Amino acid sequence: MSIALKKNSPNSKRRKIRTVGRDGSSRRRTLKMPNRSEPIDPRVRIGHVHLKVADLERLLNFYCGILGFELMERHGDEAAFVSAGGYHHHIGLNTWDSAGGSPPPPGTTGLYHFAILYPTRAELAGALRRLLGANVRHPYWVRHWALDVERWTFSRRTG
């Protein structure tokens, strides 16, 4: 089940939210919210994400070779940092404690996905064309793409 918060009173102990079941059904529910000291500033953004990967070359081919990210820094076969637009790095990839590893088995915790926001539909379409041209497919991309054409989600199963 995924949960999308509806804007209500920021200090409310209970909030009305939309819940989505695994079957795609949606309904509104009032849920008790976790305690927090102060609301986070709405301008906060995620600066970068680090991923533990099994095969650094494979992921560099994916992020740089197919999607077009720029390699900013590399530490042998152990780590690499890629970005868009010259930022020090948006995505960190490392094989520390994960080289040659297998994907997490079902029922385990970890990062499920993250979104790359493209500035235009044309840029997003170009990325999708490159993915399909490289025979990279994942059924979740299309569903998510249909919901928000400026956003594209990557499953943890890509690395």
C-alpha cells in the first residue's frame, strides 16, 4: 500500500490521506500521524542518492551510456559518481559490501525506487526511446510515466 498525504493542518495528530492498495484501488482514510517536532521546509529537495550495486560497469553503462548522466568521479571498481548539469553528483554508485551480490529477496527492506524528473516531455521521451532501444524494460516505468509525464521511476532491480 502506498500513502499520499493530503494537506491538512500541519500539527494535526490525525490526517485524511489517500491510500492505494496493491491492486490499484484508492480510498480516503483518516490515519494517526507520527509525531514530529516541526514541519520540514517545503523547499527541501533530495540532493543525491547513493546505491549499493553488484556491478559498477553495468550501472555506469546504464546511467551514463543509456540515460546520459555524466561521470564526475570514479574510484576504481569500487565507486562512481554521476550527475546531470555538472553537479558534483546526483547518483553515487558503490560496490562496497555488494560487489557481485544479488538483488534483495522479496520481503526484505531497502530502497524500492526513486524518480528522475525530466524538464520536458521531449527529454523524457528521448530517455524512454534510448531505454527501449537498449532493450531495457520494466513494467512499472510505463505505469508511472502515464501518471506523471515529467517523472520516471527506477526500480531497485536495475542494479
